[in-house]
Amino acid sequence: MYLIILLLLFEYCNCQGQVTHPGYDIPSQPINNVLGGVYANNITLFFRNSPYRVQSDVTVEAGATITIETGVRLYFDTGVGLKVKGSIYAVILKHKDR
């Protein structure tokens, strides 16, 4: 179930211009929020700051949580990934419009 949620939240592409999976959009404007490295403390990825570019591997250490709000877009450079040793929490919000 978590995998399905994550796939709905994340968009994978090569930010240098090559789409790695057909059907996903390349960002039309430069991405200013860049992620990468080891996170030993909790981190929240807010929709208002989206999209995010993941330039190097992201590791969430044991005891830390990465929280991802609904609608956040993550663009991973080629060969870069997300490794969660702690917790991942995908926030799913329902809007009044729907």
C-alpha cells in the first residue's frame, strides 16, 4: 500500500532533460529546492515549496521521519534514490472541492 502511495506522490525524471519514464513531465522552470544527503532529524517536504530536485541520494536515518505533503513533486537525477531507515509518512488530504 505504501508503495502505491509513494508512486502517486513522486515523479521520476532526469532533470537534465531526459525523461526516464514515459508520461512524466519535465519541469518547465528551474527547481530551486534541492535535496540530498543524510537526514538524522525529521524533515517535512511541503507542497508550497514543491517541486524538489533530488541531486544526490537521500537517506533518512533510523529514528527520523520524512513527511511528504499531498501534491509534492520530487524529480530525481539519474541514478539517485531515497533510502528510508526510519519512517516515511505520506500525508493525503481531501479537498472540499472533490
